[in-house]
Amino acid sequence: MPICLHSFGCGRLRTLASPPTKHLTGEPLYMHSSKTWLILILAILIPIVGCDSREVVVTLTRDEIQARIAPRFPITKNWLVLHVALSEPEIFLSEGANQIGINTRVELNIPLLKPISGYLGVAATPRYDAESRSLYLDQATVERLDLPGLMPELQDKARTAIESIARQEFAKRPIYELKGRNLKEITAAYTLREVQVQNGKLQATFSLSK
């Protein structure tokens, strides 16, 4: 807004343009506002430019995986003369790992012997099936087997039987099917590039095949 200054010496009124308002730093206010807008625009554009549009990340929580695994139990199977029962599954995700851990109760029945109960720890690797667009648990491996009272000569046979059953059962049904936005984004051209547990969640990164 123009500032009116009275010139008493010449008896007339002069109108002068006001100088640019200065910020506390000494810069004109309009220059400071321009810098602020520039910083905001860069803050928005940098993440967009830095994002690889050829990648899609699917995140699964421990509870989501637990909800898909739990209904499959109890699992009861025969392996040669052994009868194996698995129950009470509990999913755990280890930070930085590329596998899913599953703890269960296990009961082993052997002819002429009393039933033996204990605990089982299995680690399985997520596998992506492009045709069904689903994640399965593959290559289940027994990491821990506690069966107190089982004769030493039967330990290896029991481990082999339980691992074989776990691999077959865990690989049957998916732990996650792509849906909604992910189903549209991840086409048949995408492959599973990496699986890793970060911040307590399983992150599956899909990328376009070259």
C-alpha cells in the first residue's frame, strides 16, 4: 500500500511506493515465500522421482499370516509306522530374516510305545506362484524338535517324518493371494525379487522381469 508523506517545505503532498517488507533475516518477504514454496515442491517431487515404478511391495503382519495358517491345524498324518499330529501353531517373524518361523505342538505315536509330546520349530521360505498370484510357504525345515522321552535311535526318523509332513502341508495352500490394488499392479511379468522381515512385518518386493 502506498505511503503518503507530507512535504511541509513545499506545501504539497507526495506519494511514494513503500519498500519491500523485510523478513527477520534481512531478505524481502516475497523472496522468503518463494524459497518456502520451492522447498515444499522439492519435498514432494524427490520421493516420486526416487521411487522405482517397476517395483511393488506387499506387506504382511504377523497376525495376518497367523490368521491364514491357524485354520489348517490340527494336522495329522501317517509316515511309515509313525503317526504325527501337529497343533497350536504360532507364527514368529525374526527381524532381517527372509523366512517365516512356525512353532507348534507335536505328538508322536509309535506302535507299542506310549504317545510322546513335545514342541516343533519350523522355518519356511515364501514362494510366489505367478499363475495363481499367491504366496506359498516352501522348503519347510525343522529347526528345533523337542520330544522328551523319545529313544535316541528314533530321533532322526522322527525328524525326517515331521519335516516331510510339514513341507507337504505348508506348501498346499497360500498364505496370501494378491488382491485389490496389488492384483492390478502385479501382473504376470512380475517376479518375487526379495522377501525380508522389516519392523516386525514381512515385506515381499516384486519387480518387473527383464
